[in-house]
Amino acid sequence: MQFTNRKILITGGNSGIGQALAEALQARGNRIVITGRKQASLRQMLDRNPDMAGYMLDVTDEAALAAFPAGLLADHPDLDAAILNAGIMEAEDYTADPVSLDVAERTIATNLTAPIRLAAALLPHLQSRPAAALVTVSSGLAFVPKAGNPVYSASKAAIHSWTQSLRHQLRETSVAIHEIVPPLVATELTPGQSRQAMALPLDAFIGEVMGILSQDIVPDEILVERVAFLRNAEAEGRFDAVFTALNG
Ligand SMILES: NC(=O)c1ccc[n+]([C@@H]2O[C@H](COP(=O)([O-])OP(=O)(O)OC[C@H]3O[C@@H](n4cnc5c(N)ncnc54)[C@H](OP(=O)(O)O)[C@@H]3O)[C@@H](O)[C@H]2O)c1
């Protein structure tokens, strides 16, 4: 599917990567529907972009998540694509006693269960479109884990694996399955991250992603140059060195 003149849902479109992607895709002639958990930033985004549609949705609210797709498709029967971007990244300490599982459970619900449920609900509709796409958002940490964020890294490794299986199952349908694999990008995914010198500026990241999404044949994985260090570490025999570099 070409990412132009489409109607595209972006979860977590009120902040960071989702917000920037929503505005960049709209500038390329797409009609954008966003979801956000926080009402104030969702409202600000919609005020700034009056042509966008938006929904409040906490993807960890099981009832709200279950009800969302039917309402979305009733309002937007022309939906062509979904970018399942909403995610959280929090630290966990398995040396603590007791080990708290709050972060683990919240992370799995947000980063793994929610995209699976949304995809399951939206894929029958997407398959009815002549050309459609489902896009997941994993992370370079899917390929080399950050030890301070074990379930985050595992949730992204799981999303990567799940995306590969979806792509295979849907290979003879109209739905293309893509995976955006961001490196460290300057957003507030974790507090202060947007000011980290090592983080790729958000506009540079989005510029590269849009370049890839504009190619005649959009690759399965949307890989910006910076993420090759993590994405290809194991294949290139660098896993242990990169793990050490990442985790000290
Ligand atoms: N930035 C990076 O370095 C990086 C690297 C690799 C992968 N990623 C991935 O990129 C995606 C976007 O992250 P970001 O960097 O743009 O961070 P961000 O600015 O914190 O954005 C995260 C988005 O997810 C939404 N979200 C979180 N929990 C939610 C929930 N329970 N229900 C509904 N929405 C929820 C947030 O909505 P609210 O603002 O309303 O809470 C926000 O819109 C995530 O999947 C992240 O894992 C980011």
C-alpha cells in the first residue's frame, strides 16, 4: 500500500512519534484518525489539526478497547491502515524483594495485548479494502534488550515475532504488514529522554521514516540508519558487545 491518499489510524497520535507521524502523513495527503489517553494533549493536537479525527482511548481499559473498533469503523468505514504505536517504557528491578509486577503487567497490556486485540478486531475490515496496511511499532531493544527495562524489551521482541507471523498469514490478502523499528528517539517515552544527546532528533527520525514509507515498494521493516547497530547486532556477531555497550 502506498501511504498517500489513505485513511490511517494512529494509536498514541497525541504525543512523540505518533504525533509527528500523524502530521507528516497528513502533509502527504492522508486523512488521519488518532487516539490518545490524555485528554489535554489529544485536544491540543486536534485543535492544531482540525482535519484530524480523534478518540480518547486508554488501551489498558479492556471494555473501552473492546468497544473502540466498532465505533471507529462505523465513523470511518473507509479506514485503510492502522499504525499501532501507543506504548510505554518503564524500569523494573528483579533484585528487589518483593519484585513488583505492576510495570510488567501494565507494559504487556499496553505494548502487546492492546495491539494484538486491535489488530484482531481491525483485520477483517482491512482485508475488505483493495489495499491496506497494518503497521506495528517495535524497537531496536527488541533485538538487544536493555536490562533495566526487561518486560519493555521483551514486549517489543514479542511484537517483532508476532508481526512476522501476521505478515506470513496475510501474505495473500490486500493487507501489507510493516514494522517500524525505532532506535532511541528524542521523545518523552521516558522522563528526560527528549534531552538526551544520544537520542535521534524526532524530526530527523520522522523524515527518514517518511522517506522509507514513500518508496514504491515499502519494505517489511521500516529501519532508519541509526537502528542498524541494534537490529543487525546478532546477525553480524556483535550481540555480546552491543549488549555490554547498552547495559554497561
Ligand atoms: N522514543 C523512542 O526512543 C522509542 C524507541 C523505540 C520504540 N519506541 C516506541 O514508539 C512508540 C511511541 O513512543 P514515543 O517515543 O512517541 O513515546 P511517547 O511520546 O510517550 O508516546 C507514547 C504514546 O502512547 C500512548 N499511550 C501510552 N499508554 C497508553 C494507554 N494505556 N492507552 C492509550 N495510549 C497510551 C501515549 O498517550 P498519552 O500521551 O495520552 O499517555 C502516547 O501518545 C512506543 O510504542 C514506543 O515503545 C520509541
